[in-house]
Amino acid sequence: MSRLALVLSLAVTGAVVGMPSVADACGNSVRRVVDRTQEYVQKAELLLAKGQYKKAISTVRDAFGDRAIASHQGGSGLVLHGRAQRILALAVARSGGDIPIGMDLGGAAQSRKDAAIAWAGLALRLQGGVAPTPAQTAELAEALSRQASGRAEAYGLLKELGDGDLIPNAQGWALLAELSKQRGDVEGSKKAAERCRQIGAPGVQCDVAEQA
Amino acid sequence: MSCGTGTEDPVDVPPPVPAAPVVALEPAADPAAVARGQALIDRFECVRCHDIPGREPASLEKHCVRCHQDILRGAFPAPPETLREWQGHITHLTDVPALRGLERLRRGWLAAWLRAPHDLRPGLNSTMPRLSLGTDEAADLAAALIPEPELAAPAPGDPARGRELLGDKSCTLCHRFTGVANIAPAPKLPVPLDEAQLQRGLAQAPDLRFTRERMRPAALVAWLLDPPRHKPGTPMPTIPLTDADARAIAAYISDATLEPLPTPKPVARLPILERQVRWPEVEAKVFKKTCWHCHSDPDYARGDGGPGNSGGFGFAPRRLDLASYPGIASGSVGDDGKRRSVFAPLPDGTPRIIAHMLARHLEVEGGAPEQRGMPLGLTPVPLADIQLVDTWIAQGRPQ
């Protein structure tokens, strides 16, 4: 699946370069162009944090269109592009790939869901590079855990972070609890669920692992 | 002709001049040390805070003072309402001394002070930060900043007269002189000063207690006679003094008996609170107040994330982001290049991040604790606010 995602990523890279963003649409008249891309990205990040994945994706697409799916093509805006791509990838991972993000990724069909999740994992892995932060690692683990073939790696990544008390949020602890339970590590699962509960993040289901 | 000195033959004999203490004069600095020190000025990014002759100041987004000065006078490129908000927040790093005329200072003192800086200028609410530099590096930096040899000391002056002059010339209006009996400044300044110069003088005036170890004796007398000649732009005005006056003031500053410094107060870690403390409270009261200026994520902030994230002032990049919950939970990069939790307990059980904040209190008290005090060179985080963070950590860092 990751090979498919790689192909998809490379394919869309060439296809979407140069598509206009909201800030570019100023017509031919002489007027001041105000780049509001950052506002869109910030808004989408808040929506993502609230679990409003459809709106988050829509907001990113308003500003970037399909460009957020492709690799950045150089020039300015590298950071904002990376943030936009992260939002899409996490929205895909957390929604299970249900929501279309463009370029035939995501939607009701299982193949589109699978392709979107594979793309999300690849995008997050590329963003982390060779020295990912714990936040990037935990987010990659979220995406990997959505694929049967990625769960072992997701567990390994989170276990290492958890052993160093470096899981950056309640979602990460909840996922570690779930993955630990699946591997038969009941004690580890309980500890991770307890850390999740201590953080007490609204909307995060810490007890999922114990029900799994 | 008589050479007697008896009462029957009074002769106006000047009092004997006490012999000056024999102190080895500092020679010119070793050129190799000067060269190494010049490279260290770059490495420690001294121009991010200080003006240094012959060197370009740091760019605005990296300058620890000019950015604040521009905001305060409304010249920083930001919307007016943002500027007004920021102006209400800025209390630190609005003025720092320029590194000009340093040949008046003792090279040996500067090297020792750079290693363990103490509060030299009580009117400033920030101090020289404790940088990550060894003894040799400190000596090389001092050599680069003070390459000149020391000149021979002048004849000593009259210390009693010097004490009078410190009051008469209103020196003690700006300068503290801890360790000696209070000297009241004269009600009228000996020279006119505009408000801005007076305010800068009040802020930058060093505590005279440290002058005897800090300044070269000959340079001290020369400085007193005409400070701007030695350091253009200094807020210290040229006060009309005779050579004897200057030597008298220098003698008192150098020889007055000093009360010992107060014993450093122990820094008490306050107990864990009973009530719950969540992230928004510690974020607002501690991390988003000061810490995130140097520890933020470059992808989510102006600039490079600050020296506490991407490195600077000679510090390696620690990749520490204190601007968000996931950021702080992601820890920092240790000397071994691996990520470590900032909440992990040190051998005495204190979480690392708490130890750094408590260390700043110890530094202000005159100590040089193993952990570097944070915030670096700034006013310590109040103990009650450290208690909040400590409680938040003990409760499992609820979000």
C-alpha cells in the first residue's frame, strides 16, 4: 500500500503545481494582495483539534486545493504547505479515510480510504524526516495504526516514546493503550490508559483499549 | 635653615603618600587568544544584545533589545493594536550596555564574570546570561574584548574626600554602592541631564561595590574625568572634577571597607497544591509569558523558534518548544542527541524543568548551580508560579 501511496504522491506532485490559491486570485486590476493563507491554516488546525475533520479538510482545500496533497515545489510557503499537508493527513487518519481530500484520495469506497490512509502515512513520514519530533512520531503512528500492516511499527514508535514519557498528547497514550492491549500487554495498556486519563483531554476516549 | 619639624619650627609637611598596593599590571593580550576570542564573539552571538565596535548588529528578528525598543516606540512592523498589546508586556531587555571602551576593565575580572555572571547593574532587570563556556573560552573572549595592556596606576587619592565627592557630585543618585554606609546624593545635579539620559543612567549604572575588581585603577581615574571620551554614548556624564578629585573618588571606591555580601538565601520549592492545575493556567502564567520567546516551534512562530529551540548564544539546538502542549510534552534534545522528557526527575527528584527555574533564583542569590537558570538572565519565575508548574506535573500534566 505504501508503494501505491508513493506513486500517488509523485503523480500529484507534477499535476497540481501552479494552481491558484485564494490569495493569488486578485484579477488584473491594481490592488494590494493580502496573503491570508496562514489564517486558513490556523483555522483548519483549530478545526482538526476539535475533531471537525470535514471542515478542516475543506478549509485547507479552500486555500491550497490539491497542492496540499503534493510535495512542496520550492519557493516560499514551505512551512505553511507542510502545516496544511499535516492537517489533511491527520484528518484522514482520524476519520479513517472517510472524507475525500482530493486527487481520488478518501471517500466511501474502501480502496479510496486505503489510498488516503497510505498517503497520510507517507506524508507524515516525509515531514518527520530523519529526526522527527515526538509529536511528528506520534502522528505518524496514528496514521500507521490505521493499516493492519502498520500496527507493529506504530506500536514500536509509541512504546519508545512512552518509555521516555515523550508521548505528546492524550490521543497518543490512548492509541498506545489500544495497541498494547492488542499485543496482549495488559499492564502496558493499563498504564497508557491511565496516562491518557490524567491528561484528561476533552473528546479523547482513553478506555477504548480496555474494551478492545 | 632648619629641617626640624618640632612645634617650635612648624613646617607644612604634606601627609605621607601611602604606597600603592603592588598589583601586577595586565600585559597586552596574547594575539592568538585575541583571534580565538574574536571567533567566540561570533559563536556566542554577542551582537544579538550588545553593540560592538566594528561588528554589524544582529538582524532585527534576532536582536534581543532592538526588537523591544522598536516595539516600544511603535516602529516595529506589526498592526497598531498588536503593538499596543505587546508594549504592555515588555519589561525586559529594553537597554543593554554597549561593549565600547572596555580597555578600562580588568581582563581577568571579565573572564571570571563571564563564567559566573552576577547582577552588576541593579537598575536593569536582566543580567548577563550564564553562557555555556569554559575557563579557556572565557579567557579568550576577555582577550578579544580587552586586548590592550593595563597602564600604571596613578598616585592614590584621599578616600575620605572621595566619599564626600560621591555625595556632592550626586554619583549615588544613579550608582548603588552596596557594602558601605549610605551616601546621600546632593539635591542638585552637577551637570544638566535630559530625562532620557538620566533614565539610561539609572538603568545602567553599575554597583560600585564591584568596581575595585572590575576596573583598572588608571582607567578608573581617566574614566571619572571624561566618561564619553572612553565610551561614546555612555549615559555617564562628564562631571567637573579635578585630577585630585577623580583620584580621591577612585581611592574611596577601591579601598572603602565593605560589609560582606549577604548570605545567599536558600530557595524553597513550594509544596504541591491541593487544587487541580491544568495546561491553560500554566501556559498563561508561565510558558506563554516568557519561556516561549526563546523556546517555540519555528513552523508556528516568527523567526527561527528562538535560541532555546534552534540554537544560539553558543547553545546547541535543544529543539524545545514551550509554546504548546504537544511541544512541551515532546521534551528537548540532550547532550547525547537524544530526546528526553523535561519532566523527568533529576537525582534529587526534582523535575528537570522545575530545577532550571529554581536555579535562576539561586543564580540571582549569587550561586552557580549545576542546572542553568531559566529564564536565561531574566527575572526568575516567581516561586508561586513554579509551584503551579510543579503541581501540574505532579498531577499528570492535565490538558
